[in-house]
Amino acid sequence: MKPDIKLNRKLKILYIFVVLLSFQGCNAQDKKNEKDIEEIQKSAIGYTDKVSYTGNVDFKMAAKIATPGVVNIKSTFKTQMRQNEDGNQNDFYNMPDPFKDFFQNDPFFRHFKFEQNYDSEPAIGVASGVILTPDGYIVTNNHVVKDADEIDVTLYNGKSYKAKIIGTDPQTDLALIKIDENNLSFIMFGDSDTIEVGEWVVAVGNPFNLASTVTAGIVSAKTRNINILRDQGAVESFIQTDAVMNPGNSGGALVTLDGKLIGINTAIATPTGVYAGYAFAIPVDIVKKVTNDLMNYGSVQRGFLGISIRDMDSKIAKEINIDRANGVYVDSVSAIGAAKEAGIKAKDVIISIDGIETMTSGKLMEIIMRKHPGDKVKIVLIRNGNEKKELIATLKKQESTIKYIKPESAELLKDLGVELVPITKVDQKKYKIENGLKVTKLYNGKLKKDTNIREGFVITAVNKREVSSVDSFIEAVKKQRGGIMLEGKYAGDPTYYYYAFGM
């Protein structure tokens, strides 16, 4: 019997059709699986439009936009350089900034390149600045121009101008200067709040006096506090980056890939004085506030909350029975501040201000300093374990304490590396003492070098002499020759501690 050829052909066609349908079904399922996987990945990484999987990063636009807006600043200091014992020039003694200890002991912070002049010529410091407006307003670091007798600005096109200081803000290490020129290239402000860790950034400056140098890296961290600013009430909330920076980059621009300014480069972390991995920039949201105030008022108008704070950690979380180890812990509340009026209490944990998370004290300080006296802020905090509360605080004018301290007294506190404030009535109850001065901040100095004292310590006596004001502390230390013994307590600890050091 002969096979039915027509039937076989029909069967083959039917078979092929079934196979094709099968493949099509598999492909559709594969595409569905890919889509599901993509959705899972987006959810897992907190997907945003900024994430790119192409691997292609182009820095040309950022460089093209930012480079003309960055200037070379030459600061001239007529104070003569001293010679050290072996007869060599030593520029350390005339360094016109508050960071000498980093050069002398641990050269963590270097911004200046000083020309060595053996004919007693003035010292020259070179750094960078960023043009903010077409009519010549330029932002740089305060330490770049502080105490300078002359400031020369050189543009990207080689033209040079004399600059004048409009205003300075040591608390943020920013300064506003101006040159007489119009139609200048300038860099537009970005948004440092929305910049993300891992995002590409570009740094432009004049390292080692090499004009208009461009480097790139990523944002390594945000709201870094590295304790380098010594001024009373200093605000540190740096953007950390691994973009290569060196002496001369100070005051230069940190920009996004679309050329928008997100920070002013300020410091490098290094044991050698040159780039060793990380650099730090002042966020542009602070820069905007400071430069606008300097331009309009000549000084910075700061809002003041009136609290003593520190970062949360596991130990504090356990003590106050809270199930989170981040946020800002309120140590104490000023009796006359905005926080007291709003209902903030000691042991509260502030987790956001105006909808912005405050995971660190540096971030909280950054948010508040961007406000003006009279501004209202919405504060979300946790109290008594896990009770969430929302409060409204009206910021007050920041009271300055350093201006009441005599220059010689301020110099002594600087040598000790400490900021002190009289204790409040709340502190008296908290520490169970009647008098004392609280250590609110420590810098490189005798106390940090020679003792294990920590911030939050209340000094009740100097060499058994009771102290209750900064003046009484200064007087007690000055009267003592040789060894100094500090007596005091930490919050929640009944033990009296003693710290000794030599003068």
C-alpha cells in the first residue's frame, strides 16, 4: 500500500506550525520574565532615571560648561616668611588659614602652594574660585583669601583682575569676592540635596597652579563631618568624592555631568599633603544661602534652633528604647530657643526637617543654616520609644558668643582646641551639677592630643577651682603654670573624671 503523500505533507505543515507556536510562546514568556526581572531590579535598587546600564559616561559637556566659569586666585600676604633653625624658608608660620595643625602634626589639609622667596618677598597662595554671576561675583573658600593683602583673579581666557572681598563666613569656610567685569561665563547652581552616592561628578580647579584642570570621580558619601572648621558654630556637611584633587583645588567647582554646580571643593584627606583618595566639597545648597546673604546683607543671616545634638547610635538607641540607630539625638534644649518654644525635649530623636531626612547631625545643621531667622520649619521626631510627633518651630536669630571673648582668650581656646558654653538649667539636672562648661566641639589641639576627653563633657573645675563661665575658665588656666587638671562629668554618669595636660 502506497503512503498518502498529500497526508504526509499536511502533517508536516501542521507539525511545523505547532513548533512555531511553541517557540513564539517561549519567546513571549521569556519577554515576560525579563520584564518581571527588570521590575524586581528597579524595586530592589530604588530605580531612578539617573541609573544607566550603558556604561558610557561622557565628561566633555561638564568640562566644556564648567571650565570657563572657574578662575585662578592668587592671594598675596605681605607678612614675611620666617626661617627655621636650619636656615630654610618655612611657610608654615605665616599660613593664613585656621588649619595649621594639619600641616604641623598630620598634614591632612593642604590648600596652598607657597612660593619660597629668599629675598623677603610676600608669600603667595594659589587656589581657585567659581564665577556665580556675569557681573563678576566669585565664590571661593574663606581660608583662601583670609588676611590677604591683595587678591588677583585670572580668568580662563588669561585676563587678570584685582578682586575685593564682599564678605566672608568662617563658619562654612566660604567667601564672596568681586571683580569689575561684565558678560562673564558662570556656572549655574545645581541641587546638592538630590545628588546621589555613586553618581559621577567632575572637579575643576588649579592644582599645583596648573590652570583649568579637570578630573572626575563619583560621590563617595554625603553629609561628612571631618572636624576641620574651628570657628564657633561651624557647619560641616561635606560631599565626599574620589575625584582627584590637590593643593590649589580649594574654592574650585564640583559639577554634575550636565555642568551644574553642586559643591565648592574645600579639603582633601591625605597623610602626605597630596591626593590620597578622598576630597570634600561644601554642598551648593549651603553655598547659595551664604553667597546670597553676603551679596545682599554683607553677613550671613542664620536661623537658630537652640539644641545640643549628636548622631544616634546603637548605644543611645538601647538607652532610650528606640528601634532605630540613625537620626539626630537631642542632648539638651536651650531655655530660650526656638526648639524649647516648639516643644522639643531632651532625648528626642529628630528624623526629618521639612520633609528632608536627618540621618546625621551634619545634615540637620546644613538644613537649619540654609534658613533665616523667622522661618518656620516642620520637625518630625520620635519620643518615648516609638511615639512619632510633628512640631513647628520658628527659628530665632543666632546669638554669637565668640565676639564677647577677648582675642587673647580666643587664642588660648584655639590652642586647646575646644569650644565651651555655660551649662543650662536642663544640663544642671541632667548632669546633676550646679556649675560648669560643656565641651561642645573638639579640634586638633592640646586637649585632643594629650587627653581622652570627649565632646559632651562638662568641666566643673580647673585645678580644683570651680568654673561657670568661659572667662573664669580662661582665668583659671592662665594662672596655672605647668600641669592643668580638668574635673567634670558626662551625662548619665555619676562618676567624676579627671583629665591632665601641660601648658
